Amino acid sequence: MDLSTKKDLKISFLVGIVAGVLMLPTLRNLGVILNLKVALLATGGLTVFTPVGYLVAYWLSKRWPVLLQFVKFGIVGGLNAMIDLGVLNLLIYFSGLAAGFWYSVFKSVSFITAVFNSYFWNKYWTFKSENRVVKSEFLKFFLVNLFTFALNVGTASVLVNVVGKPAGISAELWANVGAVSAVFISLFINFLGMKFIVFKR
């Protein structure tokens, strides 16, 4: 295992810790009683799962080279999802609002926060772009993410505000179902846009 791979493994370990901590506000809003055991399980689980996922991808990438890049994109995407959900759930928690106009505003803020994180991680780690930040690249990044933003926030808002929560499900749970559904829908489109448009070599 070379020096670069060891560095990537350390990064994936760090991402797992941060993602685990960011999961806590979401768990709190879903009614999970937060105590030391739950916090350790959440952070510990992602701290172990993330580098193990990277190692599996590293070994498989000897046969399918693009797989490692996709898994790194997925690790960054996982961190972005936790930032997205963490910020969203913090805003829901402090405001007490989990639907309507303010849900769409909160979802927009959380998505934009995750997008800025995404740019730097994907530029320098996933796609290893050595170019400095230039306007044309950031413009392409912005346009790809504008499309993803519309898809992400639109999907979540339709599920929460148009379809509405089923009986017996809390507004907070349904808000998170909408957010997670939107993440999965936009993941592959975003990867293709980053690989072939934004950070194309």
C-alpha cells in the first residue's frame, strides 16, 4: 500500500468520524434518545465503515480502476449527506418547523452548505485536480450543482409538501425521508457531472 493510499485511508477515517457526529442532530429529531452509547455507536459505526469501504474499493479497483474514484465520490457524498441532514435537522430543531415554506428554505440552506464542502473535497481528493480554483471550473461546478439543487430540493419538497406524510409518521421523520430520497436521486447525476464536465482531465 503506497503513501497516497495510506493518506486516503486516514482521510476516509476522519470523514467517518465527522459524518458520525453530524448524524446526531438527525437521530435526535427522529426521536432517538441520545446518550453516550448511541453517540458512540453512530460515530463508531461510520468511523469503521468508511475506511473499510475504501479498502474494499481499493482492492477491487485493481480490476475496475474507476471504482476507487466512485467510492471516494461516495465517501464525500456521504459526508455531504450528513452535512445536509445535520444542518437541516438543526434548523428544524431550533425552529420547530418541519414542513411548508420554511422546510424548503432550510433544505436549501443545508444543501448549499453541503455543496461548498463537496466542491473542495471532490476537486482535491476525489478527482485530484491540481488546478487552482478558476472561475470557469467553479461556474461549471455551480451549473451542475444548480441542476442537482433543483432536483434535490424539488424532490424533497414534493414528497414533504405535496405528497405529505402518511398517517402515523411524525413530520420530522417524513422531512428526513424526503431529504434522503433526494440524496439518492441526485447522487449518480452529480457524479457524472463532476467527472465528465467539471473536473474532466
